[in-house]
Amino acid sequence: MSDAPTTTHRAHGAPEERPSYPMRRGCPYHPPTEYTQLDEQGPLSQVRLYDGRTAWLVTRHHEAREMFADAALFSSDHDNPAFPILAEREKNFPEFTQELFGLDGERHRSRRRMLLPRFTAKQVERMRPMIQEVADELITELLRHEPPVDLIAVLGRPLPSRVICRLLGISYEEHELFERHAQGIMQAPDLQQAVLAGRELLDYLVQVVEAKQDHLADDMLSTLITERLHTGELTGTEVSKLMVALLIGGQETTTSMIGLGALTLLEHPDQLALLRDDPALLPGAVEELMRFLSIADLTTLRVATDDVTVAGQTIRKGDGVILSTAAANRDGTVFEDPDTFDIRRSTQGHLAFGHGPHRCLGENLARAELEIVFGTLFRRIPTLELAVPLEEVSMKVGMTLEGLHTLPVTW
């Protein structure tokens, strides 16, 4: 990348002539076919957003990785009026998640330093027995049902919800409330409903923070209260907004991965057989699922803070940028035969968790949850299979995260 370009290489044509974004997946576990068509024209292409604005779609690994790393030039500041959004409801995001997502610079680093100690590999390793206990309880409950059963409803949603509640130190009793509102923030059909969901979730968590001050324990919320709230570094509302971001980040992403991951394994029986025969392949299988599925493809948005040339294209200050992890993770110059699901491949360098300053804070926890869920599920229910044809599986369309509404299974 170079600053202050002297030559402009703009995409030709009026905005309405550019392809609309986001594009729909035809298959739950493959990126939109349009990505390949655009990539053939070069690493960067201009696309048209829902509000008529254009943005740069980055489809290759090298360029995406470099741009992820340069947070100063490619900003995550959601308060910037030029920041690209993919649906009207996303205008709601900064109000409720700005204390973590959508920050840059020292403020962002400060928030990460507050939270990181609870997400280290060492801390997550200590959580594995608890995660295993939750997985066993939920799968035992699943087996009490008469099939077919919706795997997402009985396992995919409650497991990460229970785990993040334990980590944060909040009661699981109100899980239906915060699960419903978290989904509303991410999936509401319009801005009004998204704002309502966000405000109700924030109001609930403000009350949780107030009540928690009389019941401190060894959990993340207690630590934030004693080390940040009581010292005056954060307000009660700021702590509550951090809880909103962590609930959403810790729940919705893993729920999507459990559903799509189980589907992908069931649809690739040769790979599932390898995993059953050799459980040591499990960590690699989870990494390959991350690369192959790239569920956060629609969340890696940036805005250029200055003029810059990337791969021969001029990106102007204020231009929106979309760093497509799904396209980058299918880059054939980095991953051999990238459209093949292969749990034995090297996935080193995949961008499913992002890269650079905004790399996913909870990646260690996500890995642990997925390893435990898939290892336990297919060991305890070896005859698990889809209860409907693949084409009847209900996909999320136009949502913030790729995923499934339901996943009917039988055994």
C-alpha cells in the first residue's frame, strides 16, 4: 500500500451498475458465487450497498490481511458518518456496542486490556471442564427428545449462552430475554425493532450491574466493577455496554458455528469418519471449519481515513471497505484446493478471526467450545444425520452473521 496516489483507478460505471452487496450464499457452507467472479477481475471491486453508497470489496488474502493490520488507515470507527453498513438496522449498533466494537486507537486497546485476562488460552483451559459439563447435560437432554430435533434450539443456542453467562458472572435464568434481544440487535428486520431490542437488553444489564455490586465473585463482571467502575474509570452504563458486546459476541457467533459446523460435517461423511477414527484431528477440524465457513464475513467493515492505493485501485478518504474473510479464506494462492473441506489441511493464516488490532478477543473460548461440542456430539450420537434434505435447511438471509435458523436432525 502507498499513500497519496498520483493516479486514480476507479471502477467504471454508475453506482447502480455495480453488484449489490451483501450477496446471498446458494449453499450454507460456500461463499456467494459472485465472489469468484469479482475476484477474477482483481483483489478489489466496487459494490453497491442498500442505501446506494458504494464500498470496496476485498477478496484476496494478502490485501485483506494487510488492511486488517492497518487500523489507522482502515478504521473501525462506527461513529464516522462514512462508515459502511449493510442494512438499516445496523445504524443501531454503535449505541449499544461502541464500548468494544467500533473503537480504534488507545480507547480500543484499553478496553481489550480490561477483558483479555479472562480470554487467555490458560484461562480458557481452566473452563474446559465446565464447558464439557454443559455439553454433556445438553446432549443428554437432546437424547430425551423424540427425533427429529432442532440441534440449534437444544444445543447450538443454549451452550454458548450458558458458557458466556458463567464467564461474565450473570444469571442464566433470564437467558430467553437476552438471547431474544441479542438476536433482535443482529437480525431485526428494521431499525425501530433493532433499537428497541438494544435498549431493552441494555436496560436489563444496567440492573444486573447494579445488583452485582452486592454479590461480587470471581467473574468478569465483578472484576470490571471492582477494578474499573469503583475506581471511576468506567461508568455503570459503560460497563453495561461492554456486557452487551460480550453477550452478543460470545453467543451469536458460536451458535452460528455449531449449526453450520454440524451441517458441514454431516454433509462431508468422509471427513466426519476421519474425525471419529482419530479424535486428535479435532483441533484441526475446528480450524478448517472456521476457514471454510467464515461466518463473520459480513462484519469486517472499515472506512478509509486517507487516500491510499491498494492493488492498483485508488481508495479515497471516506470510502467504505469490506474485508471479505470468506473470499480471502478461499484464496487458492494461500490454501490449496480451497473449496474442498479437508480437516487435515494446514489452515495457518486463515482470517476467520480477523487479524491485527481487532482480531477476535474470544477466539480461544470459541475453539474450546467447538472442540468440546463436536467431539462430544459425534461420539455420543454416532448415527446423527440430517432429518431433511440439504435444500430444505433454513438459512439466515440478510443477517449480520452467516448461519441457520434451524437444523433438524435425527439418529
